[in-house]
Amino acid sequence: GYIRSDYLALTEAPYENAASANSPKFFRLGKSTGVTPSAAALNGTSSNASGSAGVSVSGSAIVAEAKKYLGAPSVAGGASPSGFDCSGFVYYVLKNLGLSVSRTPAAQFVNIGTSVSKDNLQPGDLVFYPGDTHVGVFVGKDSNGDPLIIHCASSQNNVVLTGLQGFVSIGRPDCF
């Protein structure tokens, strides 16, 4: 038999047994991601989404930094204003605020901080597509009360402000 995933709640990030012959690695969809968990993650505490000197950053600061790059081009593997991919955009924005995060969406999801529900979205939260294949930053709500995100959309060839369609997971950085 099997259990549908929508009946389950992930309470901690899955990883290899720390006593295994290999160094511990996070798993997604039954395969090792190759991402080594931080000591804090192995102990069930916070993530690596913090500055090297304990930087504290507000969600509004993350949003303000992200908005600076609206219109920047989409480039596969890009992580600078001359061209971003989705995770490179998030990586660049957070790095400019003194935060240290992973470079890929899957690693950003595993290491970002606290998982939150859609009802508890706050500006600066990171939002992810199913399978952590795409990432963006929650900005706030439009005049109709609909959620807005800023992300690098390859389908639109640049960094854009759009609705939340398709995003299913939310992570709140530990920095705020």
C-alpha cells in the first residue's frame, strides 16, 4: 500500500543516517540531493539562512532588495543583475543583505528556515514550486488581496512581479 503525500506533514528535513559510511545528505523524492545538512539541521534546530555575524534582516528589506532587479534578464545558471535564473536571483538578493544561502531551489528549501502555511505568508518569505524546481520572494498582496511574488521567470525572460500561481511551499528565512 501507500499513503498519499497530501495526508502527511514533513516535520523535519529527511537525511541519511549520520552514522552511515557516507557523510549525511538530504534526500528529495527518494534520491540524495548531494546537499550536506548543517550541524543545526542535523540537530533539528535552525538553518544556514543567516549572516556570518548573526545578521538580522527584515522581510521588507528582502522585498526592497528584490525589487531593485525587476526587469533583469533571465539567463540559465545566472546569479547577477546581468542575468539570473530563479535561484540565482534569490541567492543574489539574500547575499547582498549579508545572508548565506544555498544556490539551488531544492537546497534553498531545505536550508532556508521555517516552513509556513499560505495563510501565514509574510513579505520576504520564499515560495517554491512542486519539487522545489522554482523559487521566488513573496512581496505582499495586490489591491484585490491576491498574493504577489517577485521571481525570475524564464517564460517571461526576466525578473517579474506576478501572482502566486503554481507555488506550493513556503519557507521563512531565519533572519527575521
